[in-house]
Amino acid sequence: MSEKIIIFDTTLRDGEQSPGASMNTEEKIQIALALERLGVDVMEAGFAASSNGDFEAINKIAQIVKNSSVCSLARCVENDIIQAAKALEPAEKKRIHTFIATSPIHMEFKLKKSPDEVLKTAVKNVKLAKSLCDDVEFSCEDALRSDISFLKEMADAVYEAGASTLNLPDTVGYRIPQEMYEFFKIMSEYTKGKLILSAHNHNDLGLATANTLAAILGGARQIEVTLNGLGERAGNSALEEAVMAIKTRKDAFSNFYTQINTKEIYPSSKLLSNIIGVWPQPNKAIVGKNAFTHESGIHQDGVLKHPETYEIMKASDIGLVQDNLILGKHSGRAAFKDKLKILGFNLNDEELNRAFNDFKELCDKKKEVFDDDLIAIISAESVKIEEKFKLINLQVSDCTQALASAAISLECDNEIIKEAAIGDGVIDAIFKVIDRASKVNGFLQDYKVNAVSKGKDALAQVSVKVSFEGQKAIIGNGLDLDTMQASAKAYLAALNSYISMNK
Ligand SMILES: [Zn+2]
């Protein structure tokens, strides 16, 4: 009989820890809903005790998500576990994931605890977690550099204490697939199905997914993954890679299946990129821009004659409807709604109205509207947070010999604020005028422009990373046919996010 591989997604925890990927609560909710549509079994929504923002996001996600189990990370510390349980309170299905390091190097230098003390701390906290939540996962941090006899002792102890899943992470991304397979084989033979064994691999050597697949063959029945392979340093094992490998190589994984709705992979990946302003490298497996593009004439000819000559997967299997020209000026609301459904969006009436207006506005300015344009509009629309400052008008002038200038009018609390500023270049002038009008000072750390689809009249998607008043940097995205307008929108989005987080 075929066995299910449990998909534990940690985009919102391990993924969010990666540089430049921080999200506000509204954005996390959008990702959580996308993960639910994907059909992940468990989503790690954050680390409740780490900040008020994380606590609030987990709590909101716990209220909204119904079909996936919602999980919070917690160190083996009493307060962490209590905070996790509190944040998860409203969830229909929930899990506490607690961890402590078990490798000699971590125990000696980081924890300054003997193996015996570590074992006792783990047992005490797993018991506490179990008293607050039925489903407890325990992780031996840096398991793949831990002593195997100590891991076996730990497995017995946490099982007795109430854990049902034992996660054995390759925290530093050091292992190769053969070792991973053997490691999981030893541990699964030892635990004999009492505990669900879980793999959590990092990509420091580019082996995260290969190791995850090897772990499954060795006995892991849960894999911890992220969308786009987001995560600490070189990232985590990518959800889309592991899932599509299991699906595509049914012969090698004949005993296994996942319950992921693979048609949601592409829309979810896009949504994440749009929110954090970080796109996968073009040659990234499955979701990279080039993953389904054939450049060489011989390949193109082959694919046209028979797709399987050069394609092992269908783009439509991951929900990628390739660049087909679709809606235009004369498309009605019903066609628009249908198209959004195909792209994986389920909007309520109000969101649909707003999106339809944005679409019509775009049709007035842009001849061809591609799927990517629609995805960008909807993503920008769906993550809109409360706007303290609203852009009413922006005018810029750029004289090559003199300084550039920008004049802006913003709406704030039903009043119109007008300001002007000069800067070194137009973008500098735009950001300065916003600082002046809002009386909040921002420091720009990163600025990126991306063309959403093809053609000279493509929508510009600007992503900025700004630190306001010396606080942690925030990402803002702006979408417009005009790059200057998109830049102002992006900066204002970051500013409004900052204000909503610090109310
Ligand atoms: Zn990790």
C-alpha cells in the first residue's frame, strides 16, 4: 500500500528567517492561505515567543486556516511552549514543534549543557507541550552531526514523553544523499514506526532536495520544505522540487504520495516572490523563469513534434499557463473571474471588484494583458494593508545638468499633504519627498525593478527594502506601468507597513 509523505511547510518560519524575506501579518496570512490551497499537511506559521509580530501572525493564521495543521516553533523553554500554545489556541488542527541541539559542538559551546542535561530538558518540555497540545513534534537540532546512540536515547525519551514526530535536521547542510539514506534507515529501524521521522535539510551544498528524497527512501515520512527553497543561508529543501520529484518519478517512489495539489505550485511561488520582492534564480528547478522554456532550435522542434522529447513534466501540472495572451479591453467580469480561478485565486466580491477595476485601468494603458500581469495585480491587491498615506499625485522632473525634483500629494487622515523635494536623481527625489511629507525618515537598503511580462509596455514591479527610524528593514512593492510611480508606491507600501506594525 502506498504511504503518504507528510508535507510540513516552513516558509513562514525558516523561510521568513532568510535575509530580506520578512513579512507583515497580512502578507503572512496570504501565504498561509496559499499553503492551505496547496494542501500542505502542516504549516509552521512562526516562532510565537520570538516577537509580538510572530505571535499575532500565528494567532491570526490559527483562526483562519482550517484544512492544514498550524504549528509554532518553541525552544525547550517553558515560556516558549506556553506562548506557542496560546498563539495556537484558536486552531482547528495544531502542533507544537519544540527543539534542542543534540550535537556535541552545539551542546558544549552553545548550550553549555551535558548530554544528560539536554535529555532531561527535552523530556520536561515535551511533556509540557503534550499537556497543552495533542500533537507534539520534537527536533534534535544539528541531528546529522550528533552521536547516533545519543539520538536513539533521545528518540526513546521524547516518545515516552509524548512526542509523535521526531525531526532530524541537517541544520548546516553538510550531508550527502547516501549518508542521509543510511542515517534514516538506522533511525527508522530503531524507532520501528513508533515515531514519524522527519527530514529537514539545508541547501549549503546544493543537496537539500536530493537529501530529502534520500531520507524518504531511508524511512522519513515527513519532509520539511519551503516554497522557492527559501530559508536560512542557501535555503531549505524546496517544496516544489521534492513534490514534483515524487510525482514525476512514480517508478522510484512507487510506495509514496503527497496530497499536494501541484497546480497551486506556480501561483503560490509567484505570490511569495511578489510579496517579498525576491524572485527565484531564472534556472531554478520547477519555478524558475526558464524552467519550462526551450531555447535551442533542436529542442523547440522536438517539443513541437512531441513534448516528451525534451519535457519530463507538463507546465500545466504546476499551474503554469504559459504566457498566453488572454483578456483585453472588452473582456467582461465573468471571463475575468474565470481566468482568476484558473490562476488559483479565490477572491471575495469586494476583492474581485477592486481587482477588476485595476484590470480595466491596466487595459486602458496596456495593449496585451498576460497571466503574469494578472497575477501581479491580484497579489498587489490582496496584500493591501491599511494605507495611512495614500498616493494622490506624483510629478517628477529630471534635468541632466541640475538636480532632479519631485512634487507629491498624499492623503492622510482625510487631509491632503503637498510637498516637494530635490534629490540626486529622480528616485532619490521621490523617496525624499515622501520622507518629508510623512515626517518619517527612511533609509533605503535595496531597490529592484522587474518587468512583470514581456513587451516595452510591460508593468514595472518595484521592490524596496527600507529601514524607517533605524528599525528593522521592511519590504514594500509597487506596481505600475510607470517605473517612477511604481517606485513611489513601493516606498509608500513599506512606510504603511511600518506604521501598521508599530501602531
Ligand atoms: Zn532550518
